[in-house]
Amino acid sequence: MSIVRLQGVVREVGDFVILDHVEAAIAAGDRIGLVGPNGAGKTTLLRLVAGLDEPDKGEVHRKRGLTVAMLRQEAFVDEDFIGAPSLRLAVRAGAVRLIELERILRQMEVSGRVTEPEYETLQHEFDHRDGYGLDQRVEAALSGLGFERKEWDRPPTNLSGGEQTRAALARLLLSDPDLLLLDEPTNHLDLAALEWLELHLGRRRGGLVVASHDRAFLDATVTRVWEIRDRQLTPFRGSYSAYSRQREERDVRAEEDAEDRAGAIARERELVQLYRHQRKFSKMHEHEARLEALQPLEKRRSDAKLRLPTEALAGGGPARSYETVVRAEGLVVGYVASGVGANRAASGAAPAGGDGLLDRGTGAANRAASGDWSPGRGARVETPVARVPWLELRRGDRIGIVGPNGAGKTTLLRTIAGELAPLDGVLDLGRNTQLTYLAQLRDAPIPGATVLDAVMDALPLTQGAARGHLARFLFRGDDVLKEVSALSGGERSRLELALLFLLPANLLLLDEPTNHLDIPAREALEAFMAGTDATLLVVSHDRRLLEKVCNSLWVVDDGLAVPFDGGYRAWRAAIADGWTVKAAAESEARRLHGGRAAPDGWKTGTAVGIPSPRSGARSARGVAASVATASVAIPAIIPEPERHPLQKLSKDAYRRRKSQLDEELAHLNGRKRALEEALADPGVHGNFLELRRVSGELATVDQALAAAEQAWLEMEEAAP
């Protein structure tokens, strides 16, 4: 039995038809995924089903007494939600019927009416709706959607837009309507929250219609798919994967039919011309009728697809980087603020940009001595977010950065990109590294009034070259003249990608690159990432992308960042078997220390010993400079472990190790020569602080050289 039926529904905006004579029905318990490109009309259809909008033509019939609730894509909360004294009570208020039953039953108990039949009826309904477990379900929803217990008593007015959307989703789930409508519910959810939501929706008995670009989420939650394409709705049976196979088969058949029809049309046109010349008008009219029947009343425009270039618009392909692209050791990432900003940092708020970032190379004592810091001007406050015992990114790696929201994934990526200075430790970018960075927070202004201006301002181009480049990213014709400020989320994401591919790069740092992209665009981006020669470091919650593209992971959680050798599914399986970030960090620390516990004097992070070589840290400016030049970060000197019998290396391992050590020795020797030349400079001798810095760094380089030479000798002993 249908609970909602759409009959001949037409929806227009001005002269543009969004939905054209749509016929569809939703039965009780249906679990429907709504798919289609951005702008196809998915949100419009959900609003019609919810009764928020009315069709211009046709009718929407709903079952009498049907309860419908809809989660909007944009953050939307009502006055009751905002006015609640705490987040817990704001979410609990979603269970409207249970709260009403609770109030009535309490009044009847106070007035001594517990023996009346009405009390028994209401109590039965309260029990049937699991009213006694309401508070437990509220806490489960808050925890599952990523709210820590300490946040439950915060007033909703203190929540960010993303947090308000998650809280609105929690309240909606507590309302338990007959029909639940979700418009992009996976926005603002991390991987753990996504998995919790999938389990919760799987236990729901009511109907569900969800519009989403998250293919893994659709596979886990829906049993039917509605596709909106060319203003029409087409139903498919099965999950998203089943729909994808059916759609591909239909597209192949449609293409074959179109080719056959084109051939038949060409033949009929020839016959019409032939009989016209022969003045056989009866035959001519017969074939004209056949031609009219063959020609479609409206030609269907072929779907435009995102086409990512294999080479940058300027400069062609990038240079070949060295084997080690990024190396982090004892690294601490976070924020630093001074003056008024220090108060924000002390309270846990992170600066929005890079103001007040420090060069950590000389240490706090040197900054104080040189006048860069003084309590009188407002103390600089550091806010560490995550510590990195050891991470290495090698040429050709495709690594995904995963972890809960707020753990420090973006902070780590911004530090590698040079937007944030390391608070401590070593961060080294390999020689010939050319990086480009796609930020997650894309609300920063883009130069240029229009899309075309944005590209031409970023790189001197002719209009023809700029239009050709933008066409790959689905900006065609008058689309290039759209104002940047008026772009939708999907259009802005495509423009960011277009700007990303203007200059060559061999290291791509991508922070949630699929945000706001529809499914075809996501698949095009995945295909590019799987085929590119560039090294990839990607922050993403898109499980399908992580599984298809990334061969290993960096996991950021509990104040630590550690490597995981395997893809997304292997990581989730390892977690189920007891794998933790803390245990992985401790294992990595033992490996770095030659199997022994961390030595005394090492700075201790979260349950793991981490070296603290402040002289090796680099500022954001230094990291950015190393893209073009080989600015070196000197590795920390690890106490030499006891010698053990050396095992023979394989030929491949020997070649890789030899290449790495040769590169490191050349790098350190070059740095030593530069420092020795600096010591010969009279200007350095006249500056005590600079002389101390150069002398200290030279001593560190000498130690590092000795260690590298020893490692080279040991490597030769283990040669195959």
C-alpha cells in the first residue's frame, strides 16, 4: 500500500522545467535512494514529498495521518531547538509524541487516575514506543553522531553550522516518523558517525528516501533507487551497485539504438530526396512520414562528464621528485597565537589562518633573546593538535588520511602544505617536490569576478585557452561568465579543481576533494587519481574513494598520527581485531629506538616517546621554499642501538636503501658546505645568535653525517 503517490507532477522555476510529469509511489517500509547530477531536482522532489512545496501541475497524495520529517541539506534549526538550554534537551525534544505521553501520564499519576482505562492505553503506547529507553537513545544518537559527552550540556547556540546539522539529524532520528527524508545526510559526518547512521537506519521500520552522493552509504541503506535524469524519474530495483550496473547496460543499449536510428534517418532522408527528384510524391510522402516517426521530438543532450587533464595547462608534466617526498619525525602540528589570539588558542579555538606563525628553528630561548617574544606583549600560546612519531611519503604513494572529525587531519595536511608552521620536530620535503593543495574550507574568496576571470587571474592565458580548460570541468558557453560568489557548492568545487590543474605538480594534497561533487564527477576524479603518476595525500570520508585509490593510510586520532599498511577495509577489520592508534604508535617508537624503550630526555607525547629536535623544525615559509629548493631539515639524532647480526638484504631492498642513503648523504654534504661558508661570513661572526644557530646546526649535520655514513657501511655489509 502506498503512503505517498506522485501523479503527473510538474515543477517549474520561471521558464525552466525541473520535473516533468513525474509518476512515482512510496510504499510503507520502502528504502529509496535518490540519485542524479547536481541540479537535477533531487531536493525539489524531497520538498514536494514533504509538503514544503506544491507542484505546478499534478498532485501529491499522502496517506491520512502520515508523519513525515525531512533533514535539509543546509543547516536549518528552528527557534525551539536554538532556545533549548542544552544540546541533550534539544535532541530529546524531537520525540514529540513520547514527551507528550510522558507529560499526560505524569499528570494522571499526580491526580490519582492510574486505574482509568485511558491511563492503561496511554501507558501501553508509551511502552510500545520505547519511552522508557528514550534517554538512552538520545545519548546513543549524540555519541554515534560524534558528540562527546562533555558537549551534551552545551547550549545549541554555541554549535557550528556543521554541528547544528548533526544535532538536527539526531533530533530527527528520535522523532521516528513514518517517512524519513534525508537530503545529503552524510555531510559533516566522519567515518565512525557514517557507520553508526547506517546501522541505525538499517534498524528503522518506517519508510526512507535519501538523496546522497555517497555510494557506500547508499549501498548500505537502500533497496531501491530513483534516478532523476533529464527532468524524468526512473525507478531501479536493488542497491546503488545494482542500479549502477543496470544504468550502464541501459546506456549501452540507448547508444546502440541511437546509432541504429541515426542510420535509419539517413536512409529515409536519401529516399525522400530520391523520390522528390523522380516526382513520385506518394512515395516521397510515405518516407517523410517514416522519417517524422524516427526523429525524436526532442533530442536528448548527451551527459557531460568531468574530464581531468593528464597534464597541467602550464608547463606540461611535473618534474620527477626524489624517492622520499615527505618525511616527518617527532613532528608536532597545531596552532600558535599571540596577544589577543593567544586567549583564543588557550581556550581551544584555532586561528583561521596563518597569522602569528613562528619559525621554530631557533627554539623558544632564542626567540626570547632576540626580542621575538616577551610576556609584556602577550605570550604566544601553542595549541598542539597531533604528534607524529614517524611518517614517510614515498614517490608514487597514494595515502589516505583518516580519523574522526577534529582529530587533526586537516592540520597535518596544512602543515605539510606550508600553511602552518610545525610546533616541533622535523618536517622534510624531498628535492624536486612540486606540491599543490586543495583546501577543505573553500569559503575563502577566489580572485576574479567571474569563473573566466578566476582562471585568467591565476595564470596569464588567452580567453580561448581558458575556456578550453574550463570546458573540461563542465563550464561551457555562458557558464564561464557566472559570478564566483553565486556558484553552487558543486560548481565551486569544480572551479577549485580547475585552478588546481593550472600548474604542474608531482605531489597533490587534497582535503575532502569530493565535497559537493555529484557521483559522475566523483567517479571521474577517482579515475584520475587511480591513473596519475603524482604522489597523493588525501583527507577523505568517501569510503569508496579510499578503497579504490589509496594503498595505505595515515590514521590521526587520540592526539597521534601513525601509518597503517593497508586500505580502508583492512583498517576497519584491524580495528575490529583490537588495533589502536596508541598501540601502533608505541610499536613505531620501539622500532625507531632499535626495539628498546624511549631513552631518558626524550619528549613524551601521548603514551609514546617522541624526539624533540627543535633545531630541525621548519617554518611554513621554509616548507614552501623547499618545493623549489632543497632546504634541508636535519633528522633527529637517535641514540645508536646495540649492534645485532645483520641480515642480508634482497636485491630490491638493497637498491632502494642505497638510493635513499646516497640521496641523504648528498643532501647532508651540501648542507654542511653551506653552513661552513656561512661560518666564514663576517656578518655571521658579528651576530651572536646567528653564530650560535649556525654552529649548532653544523654540529647536528656532522652527527647526522656520521650516522648516515655508518648506515651506509652497514648496508654494504648486508648487500646481497
